[in-house]
Amino acid sequence: AAARRERSVIAGTMSRGPAVVGPVVVAMLVRVTTVLRLSSGLRTHVSPARRTRSLPGTSTARRPSSRPPHACGPRRRFSPSEEQHGAPVFSSRASSSSSSSSAGWGGPKQQQRRRRSRRPGRRLELAKTSGGGYFEVVTDENRSVDYFGQSTWCDLAVPPAPTNQDHGELMIQTPPPPLPVESRLAQRCAVCAPRPEERVFCSRTLNLRSIKVVGYDMDYTLVHYKWAEWEALAYECTKQVLAGYGFPVHDVRFDDADLVVRGLVIDKENGNFLKIDRHGFVRRAMHAFRRLSEAEIDSIYGRTMVDLRYTSRYAFLNTLFSVSEGVLYAQMVAKLDSGALFREARPPFDAQKASTYADLYRAVSKALSKAHTHQTSSLKAAVAADPERFTQRDASKLRATLADQRSAGKKLVLITNSGWWYTNIMMRYVLGDDPDWRDLFDCVFVSARKPAFFTTEHVPCYELVVDPGARLLDELCDSGTSSTTAATPSTTVLSTIGDPLLRETNEAKEGSVYCGGSARYVEKLFGCAADDVLYVGDHVFVDANAVKKVMRWRTALVVQELENEILAYNAERQDRTTLDQLLVHKDMLQAKLNDLRCHLRRYEDAVLLLEEDDDDEDAGASVVGDDDDDDAARAEGRRRRRPRHRLDADPLVVDDRTADLCRRHMAHLVRQMADLDDRIRPIVHNEGYAFNRHWGFLSRAGHDDKSHLQRQVEKYADVYTARVTNFLPYTPYHYFRAHPQPLAHDTVDHDYNHYDADHDLHLDDANERYL
């Protein structure tokens, strides 16, 4: 239409004379060319199976934009379809707004039937109007196929390439000119690339664009505790509980935090701490404060494959909350071995309940549980009174991470086992002392009793009702900015406030806080299931295993120790390189030794076979009566005859001289291997010392295998990282693709297995002089 208008102007100008026609025609031709190029750039292929209609409230009239000329990117608009499906509608700068058109969208009944016929699943479709193009998020069963997605899909529908209608050929379009901000964006991406310890690692491909609901745990997930300070406090609180039972704990201290790490297994039958590999074999072990030798490990667990299903014997420490429990248990084991446990005990100590290692573990575990879960727990009261001492806060990054996910259309849910008063205080602190922290979440579940929250469907659910007591707690928290003691939920304050008012309900609704409930409430509230939900937690069993096995949700695990492990692993890079070189050298020597040993054994078998033949011939000669001359001739022939093994056409060892030389060479190789063992032994023994001087790396069990904990993480967590805020640079639309898993036959071995023994070792006079 613009081109036709320009042509009419040109025709009118031609009648005015040549003096005016020349400059005007040139200017008009330039404008016509520009308009045609722009219109061809907006040309879009429309599928005949699905006719594109204009949105309600749109028209062909162009509306001036209120955005500044330098603004770029899509402008967001909302439509009735978004209110129905929660699907945002994006409009480009070329799109225009207009009034509703019943011819384009049909009446209300037609719209309702159309919405019901659509299946869940979102994709962006490029539509075309007379005023330009826009991207619309629609729900359609013909969504794009996303290969390697593994039950996820892409929400970007790429329009087909335009074709020449006359010849049916693809039209090659010139790429659009670069945006002014592209260079800055590229520079920003290069600068903001996460460091190795801040990356998110993928075990199973995860497409965040397909996630509709993101659930979060609180402790050690959103609230990033300083684990040494927290566990020291938990240790003291647990020790107080044991002192009340009469245990002699007055002289024990939390002075070795490296004594226990997450991922260890407690053998309650022998009182040992075990580090097992992914196959279940013991790689390291400690009894109390003493590390067991390889011989002791082989004598106790040589034929044992640790099976964690036997909970009567084994206990798996799969969370950081277990560190203080493990340290205290090791100290009690030492007292039991020395007899001090019974000599120094005080009433009401019951010796029959602490006579074995298993009884000791039950007592320590019960005391830790009481310190954590009791309503008037001094542990949580102390943390809530001084959260700055026990937590690492990055409020701006955490808020940005959660806000980005909400703006991307995802629903956020907080699911924690902590009570409401503790959750309210800690979440308010980690989000920058914000009393309106609940605005970042669509729903909150406290006292969730995980893992029953995921494994049990019919569980009572209570809506928390704000009462005067709860308002009093909020006022105390608000006044805590000027006085720390005023915000402390001590026993007196808790008894004054009382429990919050609860109202039983059968369904959840957005914007509320609930106690109890189950994961089915979340799925029913947001109309999602299975792959639509991502749950982020820190507990391998509660937050990953149960969620994956029962609910089939996608899972993300927060492994706080991962930061220090990656830094320590890089610090030991030189030792690891040296160890690899030593192992390769030793394998080469071992291959040579084995080959020489095999050749020597073949020669000895051949000589033995000849001696047996001689005995048989001698026996026959004594019977037949052969003369002495014939016996001497046969013996001389045997000495001249070259002994050959029947499986070796060209043996390396042919006589006694070369056999002796072979034995000397083998002894030389054995001494070389012993020297290498002396260099390898300290490196292997101290591997991972930079991370933990007792147990080494968390995710590795020795030099050549992964630990059982790492196997659990990779099996039940789709992605894992050290902090929730590490998701920020990846954006809520990121596609996490798992790396291909190498197989044993995929690896390229060193070429020491293919050497030629005859060329490498010549057992002649020259080689003898060399030896």
C-alpha cells in the first residue's frame, strides 16, 4: 500500500515538468525501495492448517510507541488467553494494538471450546498482522520437537523458511543487521561466565523452559548456613541432651570438623566410619580417631559389599546436619573402647542402653533429633537470634534468581520441614530483611514432614491463619533491627505467643501458608505433574531420592561442599598429573614383566616335558635292553635339540643361559616397580588432603572411582550445584544438556600394551653386557 501511494505521487510529479521531476523521482524511488525491503523482511509463512488470527483488542491502526528509540526486545502485553492459561503474550515493536474482532477470534463459546481442545504445553508462534509480526505464547499439541530433551520440549516454534511461490524454491534472506547492543551483550556474556565452582552441573538433560513449577527447600538450600558454625552449635545442643541422659560429655569438644563428612557410612556393628565407592566396596575406614590400614580393611570388609538397605547395621550420613552427629558418635565410641563411658557416667545413665556400638548410635541420633525438632529448641532459637553469625547471605542475587523465575511465568513453592516461626525469620533475613518475602512465592508449606510429603498422598493439611500471636511475632521481628534480643524467639516468647491458628483444608490456594499436606496439593493447585515440576533441595534421600522415585519430578541438588572441593581438586592438579605418569610407567613395567614371566614359564614347561620323555625312554631301554651307545647318541641329540613350547612358534627363551638372563631382567623390573610404589603410596594416601585430611574428596573414592554419594547425586539429581544463586547467570530458559558418559571401551589406553617383546628385549650377548 505504501508503494502504491509512492507511485501515485511520482505520477503526479511527472506532470509538473522536468525541472521538478528529476530530484523528486530519485527521492521517491529510494523510499519505494526501502519500503519494499522492509515489507519483504516482515513476510512470514502462515501454515494452512492453522490460520493466524489477530488478538482481541488489535487493529490495523498504528499506535505511536511510548518506548524510547534505543529500547529493544519484545514488549509484554496481556490478553484473556494469558489469564486462562498463564501464558504471556509478547508483542514486538512492529505490532499494534486494536479493538476486539469477533471475526478473527469467534464468540465466547468458540473461544472456550478452542481453549479446552488445547493440551498443556507452550510454544511461541510468529503471527502476522497488517501492522507487523508478534510472538504469541500458545498451548498447542503440535509443539516443537526438542531432541535430546528427555521428556522436555522447546517452547520456540521456528517458522518455516519462505519459498518462491512461482518455482517452489527456498528464498535466501539476508540476515538482519546487528543490534547496537549485541557487542555489549557478547562482552557481558564473556565477562559473566561462571567460574568452575559456581557452575551448575548436569546429570540428566533438563530444559528449564518446560518447567512450570519450582519448589524449594529452605535449610542448606535457600538459607546457606555456615556449616562449621552451625554444626558446632548443633554439637553443643546435642551434647547438652546427652548430658541430661547421664553420658560423660563434659570433656569432649568439637575441635576436629574434618573427622566426619557427608557421604560416610556408619557400621553400627563395629563402630567404624566407612567411605565406599559406587560399587559398595570400602575404600577408607576409621574407628573413632584412628584410620584403619589396608590390611585391617581387607580383613574386616574384604568380602563385604556394603548394602545400605540393611539399616540395622549401616547408617548413611547424607546431609550436612549429620556432621555433628558423627563427631559426637566417634567420641563416644572412643570412650566405650577405653571403658571411660561407664566409669564417668552419671545418673540417670542406663548402661544396658549403651553397651554396644549400635546402642550408642541410637542414643546420639535420638539426642540430635531432639535438639533439632523440639519446639523450644535452643538450637533454632540461637540461630534465629543471630542469623548473621550462622548464615551466608547474598540477598540481591537470591532475590534476582527468584524474581527471574517468576517473571518467566514459573510458580514458586517453598516446602520445608521447619516450623512457621523459624521459616519466617530466616527467609526474611536471607532476602534482605524483607517482611514481604512471601510475595516471591505462590505458596508456602511448613512442617511438611518430608519425605512423607512426597511419599504419602492423603495427609492432613492445615492453612495457617494469622492471629494476634502471629502478629506479635512479626512485631518482635520488626523491632529486632534495633535490638537483637528483642527478636529472639526464646522459650518465654514462644509460650506467650502460642501455636499459630490452623484451619483444616482439602485444597491449597495461591498466596497462603500451609502446615503438612502433600505433593498432590501442589500438582492440583497449579495443574501440573511429573516433568512440569522442579524441586531444589540439599538432602540426597528426602529431596532427591523420594521426589524422583515417587513423584517423578525433576530434581536439583544443592551440594554446599562442592565449591571447596573444586578449588581443592584444582590445587592438587600437579600431584594428580605426577600420579598418572607414575601409574603409566608402572603399567609398562608390569606388562614387560608379565611377558617375560610367560616366556620363561613356557621354557620351563618344555624342559619338563623333555625330562618326562627321557624318563619314559630310559624305562623302555631297561626293558628292551638298548646298548650304551644308542643312549649316548639320543642324549646328545636332546642337548642339541632346541626346546619349543607347542603354543609358541618362536620362543624368546631357548636355553638355560637365556632363561637365567630372563630371571635377572625380571628381578630388575620388580625392583623398579617397588621404587615406583614407594613414590605412589604417599600420593594415594594423601589424595584429597586439601579438602579433608581424613577422607579426601567428597565425590571421589580413591584415584580411579567415584564415591557412593556422588553416584547417588548423579542418579537422583538432574542437576546439582553449590548454591541456588548459581542459577542466576543461566536464566530460567536455559537448556542443561548432560555430557556423554564415557564407557570403559571408549577410553584410549596408552600404547604400552602393544610393544614387541622381541624388539624391546633381546636376550643376547649385548643385552647381557647391558644388564
